[in-house]
Amino acid sequence: MSKGCMIVCDGGNGAGKSTVLQSIEHHLIAQGRDPVMTREPGGTPIGEKIREVLLDRGSSEMFDVTELMLFAAARAQHVREKILPAINSGKIVVSDRFDSATVSFQHYGRGLPLNLIRQLNDIATDGFKPDITIILDLDPAAGLKRVHSRGSELDRMEQENLQFLQKARTGYLEQAKDDPDHFIVIDASKPLEIVISEAIRIVDQVVSKSYSQRPSFT
Ligand SMILES: Nc1ncnc2c1ncn2[C@@H]1O[C@H](COP(=O)(O)OP(=O)(O)O)[C@@H](O)[C@H]1O
Ligand SMILES: [Mg+2]
């Protein structure tokens, strides 16, 4: 069986990840594909329980290293239970956030050592890397405004101060600069239709590349 591929959409809160991912899902379904839509933290029953602990505003006592390990634990389960089986059966996996978020928030935001985070990410993912990570880049203040207008309550991570969210934004841009083969940045302050069409163009490229690499006789 030929392998599938994995596309991640990441970025700050309110940048438009959920909205864009919905359009990507519709687009892939319209092409007759059967994408596996998932998210982090979460994506599995165990991961969703860890998500509740992580995002609960009542978890205000959480230490940075506890937070890091919970994200990693949820990811370890996610990769083994859901992502790798789907990829191995030829599916396209599309995730709302993945390992790039841990580098941005726990290293650039919280200041935990990058080598520790990379090591934990490697253990969690068993060395697996997404084909592409699309970063929706937006000023965190604008993102918070959008979250407010969406009418939802801020979770524990979203209610962090702007300085922390700004550092995380820098973290996404740095990762994209350091690894242009695996990251692409979209200016998420542009009108939604433009952001969506840019994201879909990238998805189409990655999917067609992944399919063209498949041996034609299988
Ligand atoms: N490019 C955009 N321009 C204006 N509003 C947007 C744009 N992208 C998303 N939004 C709106 O901002 C809000 C937050 O979007 P959402 O997809 O929930 O963000 P995220 O999942 O990244 O937190 C939603 O109400 C959405 O309709
Ligand atoms: Mg969202």
C-alpha cells in the first residue's frame, strides 16, 4: 500500500486555522479524497483528555515543564494511534497544529531549551515529520480580536499576555525561515478568501507531489 501524506496548519490563536482547515477538508472531499482531519493537542480519546487538562483555565498551577510533557504525551498517542496508521493506509492527514506549536510556545514563548523540545518531539513523533506545515501569520492582538468576535471564551493558552503570544509568533516565523522546504507562511491578515486560496494551492501541490512519487504499478 502506498503512503499518504500529512499537512499541518499552525499559527496563533484567531489566525484562521479552523476556518481554513474546514475549506481544505471540503476541497479534498470534492476531489474525491477521504482526508483524516485531526488536531493537537488531542486527536485521540486519550489526547482529548490531555487537551482538557492543558487548556482548562483552572490549570493555572501548571509548570512549564509539565505543560511541555503533556503536549508531548498527547502527541505520542496521536502519532501512534491515528496519524501513522492513516498515512500507512495511503490517507491524507490534515492537522490543526503539530510539533511546530511546541517549538513556538514552549521554546520561544516559555523559554524552555530548544534541544530538550526537539528531543521530546522526536520521541513523541518517533521521528515522523509532516510533509508541510502551513503557518498562518497574524499579529496576536488582531488574533485575539478575532477570537473575541468569534464569541468563544479564551482558553488557558489564549489568555496568556501579548508579549508571550508575540514571542510564539516570532517562533513560527523563525522555524519557517530555518526550514523553507517544510514550512510555508501565509499572511493571515489578508481577506479570508485569499488566505484560503493560498492554502489550497499549497495543499494541492503537496498532495500531487506525494501521489506522483508513488510507483505507478501499485
Ligand atoms: N483572514 C481572515 N480575515 C478576517 N477574519 C478571519 C480571517 N480568518 C479567520 N477569520 C475569522 O476569525 C475568527 C477566528 O478564526 P478561527 O478559524 O477560529 O481561528 P483559529 O482556529 O486559528 O483560532 C473566526 O470568526 C473567523 O471567521
Ligand atoms: Mg481553531
